[in-house]
Amino acid sequence: MKKNYSKLFLVFVITFSLVNLSFGQTSKNKNFNPYFGIVNIDNTGKETPVKLLVNKKVNHDSGYQALFSYDFDKNGKSEEIFYSFGSQGFARFLMKPDGNMETMNLYNEIFDIPQADEGFWFYIADIFGNRTPEILIFSKIGDSCFVKIINYSTDKNSFVEHYYALNDLALSKQLIFKSQKKIFVPIGSQGVFEEIPLIIE
């Protein structure tokens, strides 16, 4: 019985946090994302911040941007990440592994041109707790929301990526809970949510 109360309490805390994070912040911060966030909450409901190496709303009016450099594969040479956006809605996130001129696509899709409050958010954070940060690209274009997570797999000796479709126009924030390695996706406004486990490779 006590276990059930604990579970109900945790659901209440998560629901409260989703609503609070959605409506309790303002959009004055240029990097503020009203649709998505990354948090930690323990089993008592205490929220702790997640260290983000990068938290950036990408300027989709720009033709080409350098976003971040980091040695993900720990070979002594940094990977460089860039973003480009064409006039016809062609968006790309690119990486130059080990600083080479040859690029690999992290994200390459054709969309309608985003509105001012839509677009792409770019994150670098260690959400898997393996001391190597992951690349996260969140997209909000029209009614569609998704997040792509890219990590360097030491087992595969390569970058792997996973795509997570989220709820369209969710009333509350869709959150990655680092502590539980899950995405919590609110459904409607009644405190119901879906849990999507993250795939770790």
C-alpha cells in the first residue's frame, strides 16, 4: 500500500512540475523553450538542475552558424557542429568529425519556414550519465514536435541517433527526466502523461 502512495505522490509531483515549468516561466530568456526541457527529480519530489553545456535557440534566419566544438569520442580532436538554413526551408545540422573538412549530417530535413516562436533548440548535456555529453535537437514546426538525441557509442565506435516523436502542441512542457532516462509527454490537461524510455547505446 505504501508503495502505491509513493507512486501516486511521484505522479503528482511530476504533473505539478510539468505545469509549473510550462506556465511559471517567462519567455524573456532568448533560449527559453516553452515546449521542452531537461530536469532531474528524485523520489521525494526534489528537483535539481541539469548541467547543460549548451542551451541555444538556433537563429533560423541565419544562413550558417557555428554551434559548438567538443571531443565526443575522446581522441584528442574536437568535433565541430554547425547549422545552416536555406531560404526554401532547408535545415541542416552538420558535424565535422575530428575537425576534418568532410561533414556528416546530424539532421537534414525540408520543412516549412518556422515562425518566430517555433524552430530549433540545440542542447549539449550528459543525459545518460556516462560522462560523455549527448547532442539534442528539438524541433517545433507548425503542429509537429520532436527531439533527436545523438550520442557517441564507445561499443560501436560511432555516433548513433534516435528520434522521438512528441505530442503536437502539448499544453504542458514535454520533459526529459535525466534521473529516470525517460521523456514525460503530457496528454491533454488532466495530468495524464506518456512515458517514453530513452534508448541508450
